[in-house]
Amino acid sequence: MTALTLPDIAAQASGQSLPLDWVGMCGIALPIRLDQLSLQAMADAGVDLADGSCRGIHMSRLYLALSAFKDEALSVSLIRRVLQQFLDSHEELSTCAYLTLRFDVQLERSALVSSESGHKRYPLVIEAKLSDEMFHVELSADVAYSSTCPCSAALARQLIQQQFLSDFANRSLSHEEVLSWLGSPQGIVATPHSQRSTAKLRIRLKKGCNELPVRELIDQAEAALGTAVQTAVKRADEQAFALANGQNLMFCEDAARRLNLALRHLPAVAGFQLRVEHAESLHAHDAVAQSQWNW
């Protein structure tokens, strides 16, 4: 008995001859390796359907090409090879290939003063596109930090001054009395408000760059802000964090400018977009600033 050839419905004529910009799969579970870490990613893989007379693409070919990520550490060159395989497997059908990887990386962070340490989660996204004309890779990261409002700090200082005048008007004070007053709840009657904030960073990598600068991007951003959220802390660390906040008062505009200047110095960066969101503790809305360079 002669075996029947399995029908290839995707290769049939569409009947409408209309090209499509993106066709593929989203939310593919994919193990990846990054900096000796084994991670679980979610992948979106697709190509354009430039030949509009063809009914569809072969999605299984994209899925199988992703298996390369199981065996090799994540790099720009690996991403490019996978995208090229997308195109090679859809010769004469597609002219552009796309890949998005979403995953979290956990980095160990030391406490500010003590010997404690813990792990912080950083959501990451890698987006890549390949065509005959171009190939580029973009890396996005979310970095959490604390922001203390400069206006609130100034208003709190004024209230403390007023309380000092009220308590000690026309009196001569010893050093010990002033020190005692500064350490009492009756003296420090107001404190500035601060909030957990997020920097959303998106960089485009320079041509020829093979390594994904995940740690460099995160480290540079946290150093520029000065008040990255902490993991395990003791009281000495909490006090050091309070000091860091007091010395790094910032509106969302200040945070955006700091990050803009810092990211320009990353060797792998060809351009970037950034957005900072301060989840206001005073208001029921967020304060937001955005900036970009060479985008």
C-alpha cells in the first residue's frame, strides 16, 4: 500500500494575496543560559509573510530552531543564528525574523554596611530583528529604587526649624541639650516622604557587540541612582539606607537625567530609551519622566 503524502495546507494559496507583517507564536516556554545561570524564559518567535499569496508559515520550524538556546549560553551571535534559521526555513516566504525573550534574573546583592546579602529579581526583555538590511538587538531591564522628594524634605526641615524656635526661643543651649532635642520625637516633628520607584531601561546594542551587558546595565543604573532597594538588612544597613536617601533627594526628572548621563558611558550602548516611575506616597497618582538618546 502506497503511503500518502501528508498535506501541507500552509503552502496552499491564500486566495487573497495579502502580505502580513508578523506571524508566529507567543509565550513559548524556553530554557536559556545566561552567565552560568539556568533560567526559564518566555519567547515570542515570528517572521513576516512577505509572500501574500501563501496561506501561512511553518510555525513548527520556528519552534524547533529555538532548541539551540538549550545547549549554548545566550549571546548576540546565538540570537542572530536562530533568526537566520527562521529565515532559511521560510525561504521565499519571509524577509524579516523576530525574537523576543522575557525572563527574570536574580542577582546577589550585599547589604550597605553589614555582611548580609540577598537576591534581587530584575525583569529583563531581549528583542531582536533580522533582515537583509539590518540586524539589531535591544535589551530592557526594570530596576527598583527609593526616591525621596526634595520638596517634602525642604518642608520637613522648615517644620523642624519652627519647632526648634518654639521650644527654645530666647534661650541659651548647651551642646548636650541640642543633641538630646535632635534625637527626640518632639524635635524631629516631620519627615520627608519617599516611595518605591522603578527605572525602565531599554538599550540598543552596538554592532559587533556579542555579550549581553545585563549586569553592567543594572550596576550602572543603581550606581547612578544611589538608592537601589535592598535585600537582607540589619539596623546599621537601614540607617545607611536612610542616609543614602537623604543625600540623594530626587524628583523623577532628576532620576531620568542621572540615568541618561550614566547609560551613555556603557561601551555596548548605541542608543537608549528610559522611563522612571515614582509611585507617589503623597498622591494617588505616579510621577513619571522619560528620556532617550540616539533612538
